[in-house]
Amino acid sequence: MPNYTPEEQRNIDVTHRLFDTANPEDKSLLFAEDAVWWNGLPYVGATPGETEHKGRGAIKAILTGATGGPRKGKTGVDAYDVSTIRNEDVVLLADGDFVVRQHTMYAKTHGGRDYCNVYCFVFRFNAKGEIQYLTEHWNTWHAWNVIFNNFEMEPAHPNG
């Protein structure tokens, strides 16, 4: 087990808090006011095509986006149910202002589908111990197929 500095341990503790689904705290407050969350799938967040989500408000929208229930139909989104998340095989490393966390996430979508994906997050912290920049890596192809590409089939209406 590495010997971490007090700052590195503080940063590790913040990453644990971010993924603690049993703790109801406002997770956006773990981020700096001007923080950025990068996600390579340009369908996450409020603006399609965006990969950098800037500011605590945009980050809060990402953090709470999966809590609103199914959004299928016109959007095709079947977000995972946050209350069902289980993270396993957690690997965590810290070095200075950086923490890397990889885990396998299991959940159910609001539509009842099983969801499993491997995530790797690279955190950069500021001097106050807030997350300044978060880079999220995941199997976006798999997420697209399970979460974002769930349009309901519409039968043809030949007489209408």
C-alpha cells in the first residue's frame, strides 16, 4: 500500500464520496465552481455535441441526470437508475494533485435493462481539495447501445 501525503489522501477521500450512492450530499459541491468534466460521448449533459461540461451547474446536471426516470421515446435515453449502482474491482491511485480511479459499474436502467461498464476517471484537484478537472473514460460504444440508443419502435400507419 502506498504512503500518501495528507493532500493525496484527502483527494482519495473526495473520490470515494463522489461515488458513494448511499450518501445523499450534493456531489456537485465536491467540484470547484469553475470545474470541467470531460466525457467523450457527446450525448451526456444538456447540450448535444459537447464533451467539456463547464461549471458546477453543468456538472450537477450530469450528476443528477440519471435520477429523473426513463426518458425514452423521442430522446432514446434510458438512463441507469442511480439507486441500483454497484461498483466493483475498484483501482485507485494518487500522485500529487491527480487521482485515477477505475471500476466496473453495475446498475439497472430505469427501463429495467442490466447495465455494466468499465470506467476510468482521472481527477485533477485544486489546492482547496476540490475537483478542478475530471476526465471520464468508458466504453462509449456499449453505453450508446444500452443507454442512449433506445428509441421505441413506431409501427407504420399506412392509412394515417
